[in-house]
Amino acid sequence: MNRDQLQKFVQYLITVHHTEVLPTAQKLADEILSQNSEINQVHGAPDPTAGASIDDENCWHLDEEQVQEQVKLFLSQGGYHGSGKQLNLLFAKVREMLKMRDSNGARMLTLITEQFMADPRLSLWRQQGTAMTDKYRQLWDELGALWMCIVLNPHCKLEQKTSWLKQLKKWNSVDVCPWEDGNHGGELPNLTNALPQGANANQDSSNRPHRTVFTRAIEACDLHWQDSHLQHIISSDLYTNYCYHDDTENSLFDSRGWPLWHEHVPTACARVDALRSHGYPREALRLAIAIVNTLRRQQQKQLEMFRTQKKGDCGRGCLYWNGIPELPHKSITSITNLEGWVGHPLDPVGTLFSSLMEACLTEDETFSGLPDFTENMGQCKSLEYHHLPAHKFLEEGESYVTLAVEVALIGLGQQRIMPDGLYTQEKVCRNEEQLISKLQEIELDDTLVKIFRKQAVFLLEAGPYSGLGEIIHRESVPMHTFAKYLFTCLLPHDAELAYKIALRAMRLLVLESTAPTGDLTRPHHIASVVPNRYPRWFTLSHIESQQCELASTMLTAAKGDVRRLETVLESIQKNIHSSSHIFKLAQDAFKIATLMDSLPDITLLKVSLELGLQVMRMTLSTLNWRRREMVRWLVTCATEVGVYALDSIMQSWFTLFTPTEATSIVATTVMSNSTIVRLHLDCHQQEKLASSARTLALQCAMKDPQNCALSALTLCEKDHIAFETAYQIVLDAATTGMSYTQLFTIARYMEHRGYPMRAYKLATLAMTHLNLSYNQDTHPAINDVLWACALSHSLGKNELAAIIPLVVKSVKCATVLSDILRRCTLTTPGMVGLHGRRNSGKLMSLDKAPLRQLLDATIGAYINTTHSRLTHISPRHYSEFIEFLSKARETFLMAHDGHIQFTQFIDNLKQIYKGKKKLMMLVRERFG
């Protein structure tokens, strides 16, 4: 403002607030007019709109009530309406405040935590024994991590830390305070304090059976920043000691004189996170580099140690016995760690990676106002990472990028035991996938390929220190996902190394050693069925699918390479235990082998067939809802491989298929016209296949006549001897093992094929198995009975005479019997003979056998059915009953004395059921 504007500004200000400011204005005016006053000794004047001085501690006004209400609202929405995102924004705001060194950051987090602790769902879930949702669980994780950052503030005052510790202990002691690992109590020691400076470790938390989300922050209250070595590391790029001898486990400097920092790795990385969070990016970077250099040195020493052990000089902790590697005990799987770094609550590897990657973003190399790397992951493709050799403690050609990549590879390859509990196991998978996705955003150049090669060799040779070493504990976290990434990266540069890594990673020891043989298609049932054999791996189905993905990736890459394909096939057969996954791989191999743009890869097709055969053997004796699909697919695959493959699966059918599958799907498909056309078979090849199919059909019919006889007859139609053999198998089985439905079906087929006498024979055998009671007038077998009688009638009097006693014995249903009787009286038996000649015989007499027997049985059935119906009849069925009696009269009247019989029958009814007056009145009205 110019002079006039300033004058007007002051005058208006005094006028508007004259009661409050007039005394002050008067006092200031007097001081300004006095030459010796203090105000005239200072140049310029304070500006209340400019904000705090650069040296002042920031402390803006915090609207506490609003924060509390917001958190309460978001929590009450239970993760819906984007409330989880809103809470994450609040956490980001806390981090932003910490970075600006605003003292309200801790206060705001306290308000947020209080609302989280007051969430009514906590006690509800604890009572019901249900786990909290994954997203909600992750919010708690972030809460714990933020408290860790706050208590690790390198410049906080002792009274502040004491106050935070008191608050944290209070929350920690609340019954519903969430546990660190989700739902299982951890038995880990106080790892944060297993450090050189942890002598005065806080012991209160160790009395609690479970580690909560605040335990690590409570333990971190014992950590300090006064260690002079640590102070030197974070404050100087020139801190070296070239005269130092690198000969002890916990050396302060390496052989190059570069500083090292030995501390429980997650704790050391929590320091890095705290420095970044509190606005000290340079210091965070220096410590991160020291930690990575320490890890690399440690890795080298572990490799040397293991090589020494292998040579035999292994002393008490030997992992070999007479040259045979033993499975290491769970607690000594890796000497470096009792807990894995990937999936760890403090995310140590992610912290180191982010810190190093932030340092090489070309967007800003000055470390002022650096963007948070994790927030930028979404648009990372547009950011460029440069190999800036900006730090002294890097090897030649190294950069922050190479360091970040290397530490990610070290962390992902670390051998670690699968933790307990669903949440922690899912977190291991999620964290691993997040790290790999960050790595995938970095373009590989020659420098990075060297790092990949170096780490791949370490991973293969470092024994029990590596998840890809030759010795691992059976409960080690599998390396399938990581190995698939390594394989893809290394393949164009070093195929041999890529396959070594992928093949080593294929193992899944948790399903081996004590695993029962057979199909493990449903591994999630195993824990409950055999509790002592299998640890509770809740993510096993995901792990197995990752193993399958790794195998599929190798199969795709190995197309055209016979040796590699054989090796991959062996690995799949040895390591994959689930039939559904082997089936998926068989299908994958088939698709890759038969791509439209090239000739089929016969080796890959054979791999596909071999895997398919393994699936058939695995699922032969177990129930599998996809079994039919699998069998059909196998025949398709064998067809692609060639005629010899089809012949082979038919000859060894009993090891692969059930008799029903072999006849109804396999042989039937092989004998179809489409297969013959597809394979361009000559007559000789067709006959060879047909012969194998007939042999299979007869074997199956012998083994399971009920389900295979019809298919066997169909398959043997063109060969007289085979057909006769199949027919004889049916006759032999008919008396014992076959139902009337099966026999009627085969009999109808025989008639259709032009064998009426054989059809008749089978129909009579079917009748002996049938039993139709008086009230089964809608039974599905009625059509078969009528058909059998019609067939017998068409063949002649003798055949009809033979079947009627069987019908009388098997059928007690009056309406069915009267229908048969009526049909038999309409035409002469054998009217159309076998050769189509008309028969001029007379109609059969109802007074003589066999129709007299049928007539008497029908009348008897009507009498019995009438009495049965009258026992439980209700008025609404009266009219229906009268109609039934009318039909009965028609049958009675077919006999020469039928009129008399029916009158006697009605009189009996009127006498016996005289109590049913209304019904009997209706009977009199109709029948007299």
C-alpha cells in the first residue's frame, strides 16, 4: 500500500474498533513520536499475516470438536460412502502436519485414536468372535504406524514422550484394543528392544498375552537418538573410518570404511520413516543408505557362512547330516530374523524403498517439499528416475534407484516363516504384491539387470537365509509370486538363471513330507480334517494359484524348447498337488501349443496330454464336479496329439476313467465321424481304433453292466462277434445287477436295431424286476409295460401267453391292466409277423388262457383298489370314485358272467360301507 492507503487503512481500523483499539493506538502514536522510544530503534514492523518465523515451532489452531465429529461420522458409516478414504485423508493430514513440524499433529492423532477406541463395533466383534473388515484393519495399522512415528520424533521433549507413553498404555490396556496380528496372539519377544540400546526396555507390555496395534509404539518410547554413531550417520555425508577393521558381527564400519547401522531391521527402518515424517528427508536418506549397506554386508557374510557349513565345517548348528540336507527347525530357519520384513506391521522394506526412490525423482532434487512417494504411485509412469550418483556411500555405477531395487529384492527373497492368523497371512501376500508392483514401474536397464543377476545368485546359494535357498523350513512363505517376477525380468538376459530361480521356487513344502497321497483339490478342508499334519494356512488356495501361475509362465516361455519343457513338466508333477491347478496348466499348455498363427508345438501338446493324464489319475477315485469336463477335454487333447494317443488312452482306460466315462464319452467320441475326419484316418487306422473301442466297451460292460451295456452294444454294432458277446453280458447281468429301467431301455434299443425276439427276451427279464402297486397309475414304467405287451402281442400268441403271467404278477394297478386287456382284444396276436406277412388268425378268447388270467387279475385289481380307496375317501372324491366304478363295470362286463359279478360286488359295497350314506346314495343312483 502507498502512504495514503496505509493512512486510510489505519483510520478505518480505529474507527471500526475504536472502543478496543483507541487506547493502544494512542500509546503507539506517543511511542512513534518519541525519538528515544524502543519502537524507533527497530527497522520495519511485524506482519501478523506472514505466518511464523522459520525457527518458530508451528502451532496452528486445531478445531478439536470438528475432528472428533468427523472421525465419529466416518466410523459410523462402516467403510461405506468412501468413509475409509476420508479417514485415510485425515491420516495423511497428520503426516503433513508432522512434516511441517506442527505440534498439533500428535494432538490430532490423539483425537482420532480416541474416536477409534470408542467405536462400539470393537466390543461387538470381540463378543461375537468375528474379525474386523480388511479395510478397517488397515486403518488401525496406519494408526499404530503413525504413533510409532510420533514417539520417534528425534526432537521431542521428554515430558511429551512421557505423556504419549501414558496415553498409549491406557489404550493398550483396554480389553477391546485390536491385536497387532488381527486375531492371533503373537508369541514374539519384545523385538524392538532386542537392541544395543534396549537395556531399559519397557516391560509392562510383556505381561500382556497379546501384542496390540500400540505395542510397538510403546516399545519405541524406550528408543532414543543420542547414540553418537547414529548421530554421525544422519548428520553427515562424510562420516567414514578407513582405519576400522571389519572383523566383528556388529562392526560400526565396513571394510571400505563406510558406516553401518546394526539394529533390529524393522526398528531401524521405523527411524527412517520417522525422520521422513518429521521433515528430515536428507537425514532419512543417509540412515536408509547405511541400513541397506548393512543388509548387503550381512547377506555376503551369510553366504560365506553357509558355504563354510556346506564344506563340513559347520559345528553345532550343522544343517547337513551325512551330506543330506535336513529340514531346519522353525526357529533357526533364518538366523537374521524371527519375523519377516515383507508383511511386517512397520513395512521396513517399503520404507527403505520409498525413501531411496524419493531421492531420485527428477521433479525435485533439492529435498524441499518432496512429494510422498507412496501417494505418487498412481502416476509413477510419468515420473522419471535418474541414476544420480548423489551420495558418497554408493559403489561405482550405483544410484538411489539401484539401491532401492536391491533392498526390495533382498526383502522379498528373505526366508520367513508364515505368520499365524488370516489377517497377517493376507498381509504378507498383499505387501509382497505391492512391492512387486512398485518394482514393475521401474524400467530395467543394464545396471539394474546386473543387480537382478547378483541377487538371483545370492538367493539360490544362500541356503537357509534365503527363501530360494536349497534348504527351507516347510512353513516358509512360498516364493512363487516373487520368482515369477524375477523369471520375467531375467529371461531376456539370462534364461538359465531365470529357470533356476523359477524351478527352485516351485516347491510347496507345506503340502509335502507328511502330506497324504491323492488329490488335494480342496486344501482348505485339510486343516480341519488332519489338524496335526497341516498348519493353518488360510491363504493356501491363493498360494497354490500363484504356484500355478509361475508354472504357466514357464510353460509359455519354454514353447519350442524340448529340454526346458521336460524340466518344467517334471517340476509341475512333483510340486503341484491340486488336480484343478494341474488341469488349468494342461489347458494352458494346450492353448499355447495350438495357437492359430503357427503349427502345433508337438512337445508342448505332449506336456498338455501328460498333465491331463495325471489329472485323470488323481480324480479317478475322488468326487470332482469338473470331472466330465476334464474327460471330454482329455479326448480333445489326445485327438490333437494323434491317433496313437487315442489308442493309448483306450487301451489303458481302467487307470484313467470309470467304465461309464470310457464308454459314453471316450470311446463314443473316438468313434465319431468328426474324429475320423479330423485325423484323416485311412481304413486300416479306423479299424484299429474301432477294435480298441470294442475291446474297451466289452471290458466296461463286464465291469459295470448297468451303466455300460447299452453303450457297449452301440459300439459293437458293426462287429457280429463283439455284438453277441455284449448281448450275452447283458443277459448274464439281467438276473442280478440290472434294474427294469436299464433292461427296458436296452430292449427298446434291440427292437429298434431289428432284433424283436432279443428285445422280447430282455422285456420279460425287465418285467420280473417290476412291481406296480394299485395306486401307481402314473408310474413312468407304465409305458414300458404297455410297449412290452404290444411287442409280445405282435410276435404271436405264445409270446403273449408267456408275458401275461409276468404282467399279472408285477402289476396290481387296475387301470393299467384294463388298458392292456383292451389292447389285446382289439387285434389278433402276431397279426404283423416278423417278415411283414399278415396273419389271418382269430381274435383271442377271453374265456381261455392267457386272456382269462388277465381278465380275472384285472377284475381282482378293481375290487382290491375299490376297498383301498373307500378306507380313506373324502366327500370331494365321491364323483371321481363313481367314475372309477363305471370303468370297473366295463371290465366286469367283458366276462360272460360279468353282469352278475358286478351286481354282487355293488351289493357287497352297499352292505359293508352303509355308514357312508351320501356315497352309497350316489352308488344306487348310478348302478341301482
